[in-house]
Amino acid sequence: MNALAPPPPALAPPDLDRLPELTAALAARAADHDRHATFPYEGVELVHGAGLLTATVARRHGGPGRGLADTTRILRALGEGDPAVALVTAMTLFTHAAEARAPHWPRSALTDLLHESAERPVLVNALRVEPELGTPVRGGLPATVAHRRGDHWELTGRKIFSTGAVALRWMLVWARTDEPEPRVGSFLVRSDSPGLTVLPTWDHLGLRASRSDDVLLDAVPVPLDRTTHLAVPGADGGRDATGGAWNSLGLTALYLGVARAAQHWLTGFLHERTPTALGAPLATLPRFQSAVGEIDIALSGAERLVGALAAAVDAGEPGAAEESAGAKLLGTRAAIDAVQQAVALVGNHGLTHHHPLQRHLRDVLCSRVHTPQDDTVLLALGRAALAAATPSHERG
């Protein structure tokens, strides 16, 4: 670090005992933010105030250095309250965790990030998806281009589905250089950079408050050293299994939180709903009791799977990170099925706007779009299982 640079600030440890309180506080405003598609700034302030937004900052940088197991616990609680707050928190926690595992940020940018994070909420996210390319995990080069201009780069392009765009402080913009042999990597862009515009395009069925708007970059200047993973395609060392595990398990925990919120509303409704022909609450009927039991078992099993696998990743258990994609598929399916079953149980009430169940349904369906998606998970696991199997004619 530059000798003149201030030392890393001491960041407050996350107060995990406040998670139930935060869940309730976020839930109190979630419906209003969803209805108006407004970003939940005050919810992010609460997360920062509890020390959660910087929970994964490395100890060597003055942070708590919390691992994936604590992160899944945090995201499940926040997801139960307001998944939009949970999602922008997740992106920031994942960024800090990646830097804790293997330093990539230039020291000047990291110093700015950490010192500002000690004073106020600082949200960070990677902007990768583009109109023509779609999700980059499917292959292809970004259309966003970094042009060399003397002592800096100039970024030009457009990113879509940029979660929390209106509230981000740092954007890790995935782009290619205009060199004869293009390099690809992330360019660290501050949100107040000239030439950067957030376009209010987000009009989604679920996670409306996440404000995942488009970001337009028109010759945005970036210092030459503010890049990460800049390399010729295919020369970056391959897939980061641990980073994939953080993404898969962290986001699965978030959507399991959404499903728990749906379950809690359902049980309250069944206790309160007393049809005149029955003369007793619906909660007294064996059919509803069995259905709630099925939901609870499915969610508890998925939560246990995510938590145990996250702890195994933290411990460096061989193969744990590679199992996370399958856990995401199982966990998000359990979450979606639980909310859909709740809607089926209560009928029209579940799809009525003044009840939150329809919001939980819309939000939980968003779990399917996050990387890795179900088809890629099944294809990879199926191919691996078939490759490992011995053909019957070879077994004699």
C-alpha cells in the first residue's frame, strides 16, 4: 500500500443477534417498495447499521472476515424481510469475500471502498449482462469496449439487469479492450463518473424494488490500474469454484427466506380464517395441517443442506464447492414449490394484491434466473455421472 495511504479502518462486526429485528423492520416496508418499485434505501441503512454490509471484508483489511455459513444466515433473514435489500447486500458481500480470498482490487480503489464503507452504506455489484449477449456464462465476448486513451481507459457500452443500479457506489463493469488481441475483465467504475447514466428501465414481475435498471456508459473514464482479472479470454485460470459456491448458496438462502415469509403468512391466515360453514379456523383441519407440515419439512431440509454445505466450503472440505450448484437447484425448487403450494391452499386470497403471498410468489420465481440456471446444472451433473459410470458391457 502507498506509504501515504491511511491504514484500513476497523469495521464493526456483524450483529447477528439483530437479524430477527431487521427481518421485521424490512418486512414492514417491503410491500410499499414493491408496489411503487422504489429502492429501499432505508433498508440498506439498517443493514449497514448492524454491520452486515461489510461482514465479509477480510481481517487483514480491518473487517470481520465472516465466511459463507454466516453469509447464508444473513441473507436468509434479509430475504425473509425484503429480498431486494437482501440481493444488493448479497452482491456487496460476495465482492468483499472474493477480495478476501484473492486480492484483485488496486490498493487505491480498495482503500477508498473500505474507508467509505466504515462511514456509510457502500453497495458494489458486477455489471455483466448485455442486451445482445445475454448472460455471459453462456459464452461470448462483451460488446462493452474499453478504449485506451493515454493514461486512462474509456468505457462505452450498455449493461442490463444491473441490480441496485440507482444505489451502487462501485460498478465492476465487464468489458473487452480495443487492443489487437483483446483482453477481457472488470473495470472499476464509480457511480459518479462522467458519462455514466442509469436508465429507469426496470419493470419486472418480481424483485421490483431491486431497481435492476440499465446502465449506459458513454466514454466513461477509468484509470489504467482500476481493473481486475484483465486477461486474454481463456487465460484467466478457469472457473472459480469457491466463488460459484458463494453465489449459489448465498442466493439460495435468500430465496429460502422468501419462502419462509410465505409460510409465516400462510400459518397466520389459516389461524385467522374461520369459514361460517366450518365454525373453526382452517388451521384445525387435517388437510391444511398436513400441507403446512409438508412445506415446513421441505424448507427445513433445504435450509439444513445450504447451511451444512456452506460450513463445508468454509472448512475447505474437498468437493463441497462443486456440490453447491446442485444444492441451489434443490433449494430454489423447494422454495418455489413451497410458495406455490401456499397459494394453492388459500386460492384467491393468495393472489390478492393486499395480501403479501402474491408478492412472495413473484419474488421467489426470480430464483430461477440466477446463475447457475437449472438446465446448465442438470447438464453438467448428468454428464459427470455418465462419465463416471462403467458401461454394463465392461462390468462383465
